[in-house]
Amino acid sequence: MDEAMNRDEFEGTVVLEKLAEMNQLDEFLEAVDADDFKKAKSLMKRANVDSHTIAIVLEKMAAADSDH
């Protein structure tokens, strides 16, 4: 079973909604797939995602990456 983060893990979250409003959702998902933490964080900041939520998303990305 692939433990990598995917779109389903974010579905319906504030993060996806805010990124979609900015037309940045695809770019964010590409950053997640590429383990590009800096870009993912930057996109979330531009979408006005709160710092607590950003930290949770980055932790999930790191956890998914360590399972590979």
C-alpha cells in the first residue's frame, strides 16, 4: 500500500479550499508529490493558511516521506 500523501488526505480541508480559490491547488499537489516542503509551505502561506495548519501538513508530508 502506498503511504505517500495524496489528494484524498487533504479532501475537504481548509487547505485545499484556500488553494483552489487561488488556482494553486495543482501546484500545491505537485509540490507535495515532489516532497518540496519549501514550495508547499510558501503556497499555503500565500493562501493565508494558519501556521498551525501549515505545521500539521508539513508533518504529514515528512511522515509520508519517511515511510518510503
